[in-house]
Amino acid sequence: MRYEEFHRWSLEDPEGFWAEQAKAIHWHVPPQRILDDDNPPFRKWFAGGETNLCHNAVDRHLAERGDQLALVAISSETGVTREITYRELHREVNVFAASLVELGVGRGDRVVIYMPNIAEAVFAMLACARIGAIHSVVFGGFAAHNLALRIDDAEPALLVCADAGMRGGKVIPYKPLVDAALAEAASPPPRVLVVDRGLDPGMARVEGRDIDYAPLRERHLGSEVPVAWLESNEPSYLLYTSGTTGKPKGVQRDVGGHAVALALSMWAIYDIRPGQVMFSTSDVGWAVGHSYNVYGPLIAGATSILYEGLPTSPDPGVWWRICETYGVRTMFSSPTAVRVLKKQDEAWLKRYDLSKFQWLFLAGEPLDEPTARWITDGLGKTVIDNYWQTETGWPVLCLMPGVELKPVKFGSPGLPAPGYRLRVINEVTGEDAPAGEKGVLVIEPPMPPGCLTTVWRNDARFLASYFGHFKDLLYSSLDWAIRDADGYTFILGRTDDVINVAGHRLGTREIEEAVASHPAVAEAAVVGVQDDLKGQVPIVFATLKAAGSDPADAATGMLRSVVDQLGAVARPSRVYVVGALPKTRSGKLLRRSLQALAEARDPGDLSTLDDPAALDEVKRALARGSDA
Ligand code: AMP
């Protein structure tokens, strides 16, 4: 079937389409209704059906692929690689589930998981799914206050953590942050289960609250815990994501819709069949980690590679070496990671046997054309940009090599994924924007399976955040987009990041593209800052590829690139060349902090900041003055 036909089928006959896709997973009780759309924008997929994520990810594969690798957990930090078959995964998940049960965790209880990218994080997630507990993985890079906010919203019965993670050869203790978060939280869980990796010998334990996993595991070795059959729409997990307010939103996912959407995406989008190997470089704390390090590949009967460490350590060939060793077919990473590699010798891309490697998918942020070209040419493989959000849990825009690979257009994440009826609409009139004209990307209800079902215990916030912007209960992505005549969508950045220069609306994203197209530039961030004359003006913070280039020359070149490509209206008023840009641990640029610093305001919440030195660099650059 061709892409257009496949997508049309999903929209014209959603119930037929999704009933067909639902056959890919095991149902203990088949769905009674494929779509219950009686109360939009809430919707129930596969209503009345009973299934279980852990059963689909693990037990179901034992007969056919018990000895196949399910999970390969590689840490370039500790130097340890763990190869885990489906049979071993089944054993470990059962042991973990038995431990949870012993600690009093049951169906519907929340379990907060605060761990680095190690196999036990996957065991813990699957163990929760097995017994019907709702996991909420909190990214290990979040500090104690963020963790406390999430704990107070989720009100967990248990917190599972590790003693520490490692990054760049440095031990990063997790447990002290847990202790601090629990001291701050209003509803701390009564128990903390600690996976002690032996990285932090001085780790403190709270008597009566903290429990070591190792002895518990010993005690439960060989235990089997029956799976809890859940109604398709019961919550499977919560994943907190930042909104415009300071309080994170608990994106709530269901069970059946989630499993079916992932099963479809694995073959249709990521082109992975049972027995093949997928390597996602994400952290388990992000939506990508949930969908494509844990549930997706395992539901598909594939092998998933989990990686703890940097892309450049012990050397910039580490990821490609992993691809060679395990015969990776599909890799999933982020544009930021590629830009990190872009600063290294390109020869690393050519050093390994990538004959099994087919696709590199990149997501999470805009993929600029120079970066896309660099990695495409360097690897000699197809690089596919895909666009989605924590809320959707799987791609909204992508190309689908498992169905039919449409041509890649640099700068665009492509075409609608199945089940998504997408529109680009004018934010003032609410009418469809013509091809080539900018608007807001929205999803027409019903949202397909896999997308969030609500905000945890806050239907009102779910409605107001996403459905309160336009009529007809359209879901607003809060992203600007343009659709071209071929139906390819280009994402121009968040609706909350636009700047207005002398009455002209400009996407900082568009200016960044122009700046980054200058050959000396590695990465650029553009923010709008207040200007007495023009309202706002764009300013540029950029890092250079080679440390030796002359900052003033490069800065002048960047201005020229912008004026050449976008016109004088977009000309940045200042350019600051810095050694590093401030980013979150997930690689998102902290534009708001940059903007605040440039406006001599408080940089705001810096708890997700990856490298404090980058912020100091920016402050110094601002004090020094523009390089152009
Ligand atoms: P998150 O929920 O943290 O993954 O962030 C989702 C947001 O990241 C989206 O609303 C977009 O603004 C941005 N995003 C994700 N993927 C892409 C992509 N492929 N191209 C452009 N922006 C993206």
C-alpha cells in the first residue's frame, strides 16, 4: 500500500483501520468498541478491551524468541555491557514485580522512578506495567525541587532510584537529590527502593524508609507474578512535561491505545520487525525513552539498545561501533547529539561496518538543514526528521519507510503519521492557512491512539492547555508550521517563541536556520529582546565549529547570511560568539534564560540546566559586547 492510501484509510475509516492495527497486540478480552467518542475531546480507544503492556512486551515473545536479545544496556561510563534475552528479561521483571508487591504496591498506585539509563529502570517500568501500577519516570537530570513537584502531583506509593549515574567520567549521585526532594515534598512516599550500583560508596540510607534492591531481588529470584489485565483506557504511566506555568503537567497515557500505536509505528515508521535491532540514544526519562527504548521495540519483539554516556566518549565513534557490533537497523537520536558529533572529525562516521544500518531518525527539536546534510552525507544513509511531543507519545509528522519512503525534504519532518488529521490554521481567524502560509499546527479530534488521554487528575488543565485555543475542539500543538504544496510540513518553532520586529512577526527558528547555514557556525540560538525603537530585535548566540575561527569574522558572516536569506528586517542587532550554549539535559536550548539574561533580567528556572559554565560564558559575552 502506498503512503497516501494508508494515511487516507486511517482517516476515512478510523475504526476499521485501528481494529486492524489492534490485531498486532495480544488482548485478554477483545475491545468491545474500537472508538468511544461520546465525550470529545476525551476519547476511548479499544473500550472494554483488556490487555497488559508487560505481557505484550515480554511474556508474549517467550515461546518464539526467549533466547533472543531483548535489551542491551551499554554504559560507556562504567564500561559495563549487559546483554539480556527475553527469557532473562521475563525473569528480572517478575522479580522486580514481586518486590513491588512485597512493598505494598498495587494496581493504580503510582511509582516514581528516578534512575539513569540502566537495565533496572526498564525492569522497574515493566514491573509496574505488569501489576497495573502507574509509573512516572522523572528524568535524572532534574534537580530535587523538580522531583518534589512531581512527587506531590503523582502522590506515589513508592520511589525507585539508583545510588548514582555517571556522565563524562563523573559520578552523579542521585540519592541525595531523592533525600532532598522527599524532605521538600508534601506527600513523600513511605518507601524508597534503591538500586545500588556501587558508584557512591558514601550513600546515606534512611532507616525504615530506604530498602536495598539486591537482597530483595535475591529473595524473589524465581518468583512469577501474574499480569494484571487492565481495561484499555486505564492509565499506564504519567510523564511530566513543562507547560507555560511553573507547574509541570502529568501527561497521562492509556494501555491499549498506547500499545497499538507503538506496534504500528515500529513497523510502519521505524521499519523494525521482530528480531531486528533498534538503538535509541534517548534517556528513559523522556517520551522517546518510554516509547522507543522500552515499550515499542519490546512490543515488536525487537532488540532495544539502551545507552548511558556521552556520544563522544570514550571517542566519537562509540555509537557507530555499537551499531556495527549489534547490527543496528534503525537508530533514533536528536539533532543536538548530531551537532555535538559535527564538531568532531567526520572520519568517525566512516570507520565502522554499517551494512545493516538503514535509518537514522532524529526528533525533539528542529533539524536544521546544515546538520541534516552533514550527517546524511557523512553516513551515506537516509536521515529522517520526525516531529512529535511528549503529549502524543509517537510521531505526528514523519516519513514512513515501512510503508513507502517518500522523498526527504531537508528542514521538514515530513507528512502526517497515520490517524492524524492535521491542519495548519491562522491563529487569528481560525481558518485553514493556504499552502506556504504560516499558521498553528493543530490536530482535529479524535486524536489517534497513543496520544495523552488527559492531564493527571486535572481534566480542566487538559482542556484549557490544549483545546482552549480554537473552536471545534482542535488540539493545539502550540507550534507554528507551514505546509508546502506537496503536503510537507515545516515546523517553525513554538507559538510562544515568536518575536515581533517593527510589526513583522518572525520565528526565531527561521533566523537560527539562516545563522547556522554559515559554514563557521556549529549551533545558534536566536532570541528576541526588547528594543525601544522596534519593539523587539533578534540577537544571536552562536558556537563555532573550529575553536580557531575568528569570532568577529564569523559574526559578520552570520549577519550577512540572515540578511541574504531572510531580508534586512530579520537582521540580528547583536551577535555573541560563545563556547557553549545553555541547554537542558535533554538538549533543548534555554532560550528564555538567554532572552532574560540579554534583557538583564533574572534567567528564571535553571534547574534543568546541563552545564552551568555555558551560562557564565553567556554572561561574559554579554558584558564584553557584540562580536559583530
Ligand atoms: P517535547 O514534548 O519536550 O518533546 O517537546 C515537543 C516540542 O519539541 C514540539 O512542540 C516542538 O516544538 C519541538 N519538536 C519536536 N520534534 C520536532 C521536530 N522534528 N522538528 C521541530 N520541532 C520539534
